[in-house]
Amino acid sequence: MTKRVAIYSRVSTDGQTTENQTRELREVAERNGWEVVATFMDHGVSGAKGRDQRPQFDQLIRGAVRREFDVIMAWSVDRLGRSLQDLVQFLGEIHAKGVDLYLHQQGIDTTTPAGKALFQMMGVFAEFERSMIQDRVKAGLSRAKAQGKTLGRPRTAPDVEQRILAARAEGLGIHRIAKQEGVGVSVVQRVLRGNVAA
């Protein structure tokens, strides 16, 4: 059965073009006997941007979820995202729907057994990267505590807390108090919760 393919290309600046990426990917699809059914192109968008700021990338993922194609083709891994974790999350999403990935520059093709094995290895490395980041954060927090630094949000000034409590006692709403004191609604809620707990 002929595989249905979606091509995704992205350039970071408006002065660049996705044309070369797309042309070469179409040639690869043709050599493999794959049918290109959709092309998604984000122009002038950084790979560091989230899915919500990359409209064509968002459409690509929606199409994968609806199984509108069997394979997603991209010129390079950095066209999809800027970190290994981003890529593994993206791969997990599309693989859950039975959609494969072809990355031209890296020679990754998850339609093959070798490509599938490589994908699994990437998942292991992403997990390793995640745990290393967590360890560094924990070590940093422990060091800060040992140096006597106060962690967490700064405490609200006692006079502001008193005014918040007094305003609430007068029957003012949380939003009104927040506006009146020039603080966030969450600050007012935290002060009120703390008072209840006391």
C-alpha cells in the first residue's frame, strides 16, 4: 500500500525560503513510492517557538492525530524543534497515532526497523537529559538552602497583608482587593488562605 506523506518545512527568517527543503523531500518521496498528500510551511518562525506560535506545525500535528497521512517528512531535526525532549515528545505524539517520521539530514526513517530502534534510543537519552536537569535543580536548591537563602515566592509585606484582611472583612471581593492593593489575585488568595489556616 502506498504511504501517504506530509512534508513539513520551516525557515527562521522571512528572507529564507523553504523551496529547497520541499523539493528535495518530494524527490525522496518519489524514490520511495510515497504519495505527498500535504505540505506544511512555517516562514519566519524560530524552532524555539511553541506549537501555538507555529501555525503550520500545529496543523501538521492535528493532521497526524486524524491519521490524514502515514509519514511526516522534514529536512532536518532542527526544523521540528530545538531540543531532544521536544523531538521525543513530538515523536511520541505521532507514533501513538501510527505515524512515522523521516528526517533527511540525519538519515532517520522510522518506517524501517533501524529507524524505530534509533527512536527508542533517543527516548532513553531524553529521559537521561530530563533526570540530569532535575538533579541539577535539586542540587542548586540544596546549596541555596545551605547558604541560608529563602526559597519560594517573596513574602507579602505585613502591612499589605493586614490591609487585605481588613478589606475582606469589610466584604470586598478578591479582584477588587487585588486591584486596590496593586497585587495579583493569587497573592490575595494566598493571604486569605494563610489566615484561615492560622
